[in-house]
Amino acid sequence: MRIVLNFIWLIFGGFFLAVGYAVAAVICFILIITIPFGIASGRMALFALWPFGRRIERRADAGAASTVGNVIWIVLFGWWLALGHLITGIAMCITIIGIPLGLANFKMIPVSFTPLGREIVPIDSDAFQVG
């Protein structure tokens, strides 16, 4: 089912969303000082391309630098990216078929708002399993 949802997502906006994040990543890499933002944008591009079957986790080794970077990110980019995902998620949830796509948009809000210090992992990952 995840594969079907990912293909539907890809056709109805995921591809264009991923291209937008990828272009932002390239621009951030060109500007050199914004390379950490470029890495975060690249991570978000991959997540926007294929969101079903993956989740977002906070990295345990994220420190003060990611917090400062996230504050800068929120002021410059994060608030409008999160707002865009919220609005499109609500719009997609209007139809029954669009509900999973809207939920995928809602799932992208935390990483678009504060991308530094987060990691995107497969749902089947045993990162939380002990033993």
C-alpha cells in the first residue's frame, strides 16, 4: 500500500515539492555559508519525494549549533514552509482519496519547520527497539 500511496503522492505534487527543495539545496550549497541548510533541504527533498514508509526522529547528538541554525531557519524559511504544508494538507484532506496525502503533508511540517537535528528513517527501522 505504501508503494501505491508514494506513486500517487509523486504524481500529485511530491515531485514538484522535491524539485523545489532540491533547488533550494543547490542554492544553499552555492552560497557556501548556508551549506548546513543545503544538507537539510536535500534531506527534505528526498523525504518529499517518497514520504510513505518513513518517519522523522530527533537526533540525539544534535546540540546548540542545530538549535541556533533552526532559529535562523524558522525566521527565514521554516514558518512559510510549515504553513504551506499545513494549507495543502488541509486542502488535500477535503476529499477521501486525498486524506493520506494530506496526512503526509502534516508529517512534513516538523522537518520543514526545524530541519536541523532531525533524521528521516524507515518506519521499519529498529532504532527504538531495545535488545
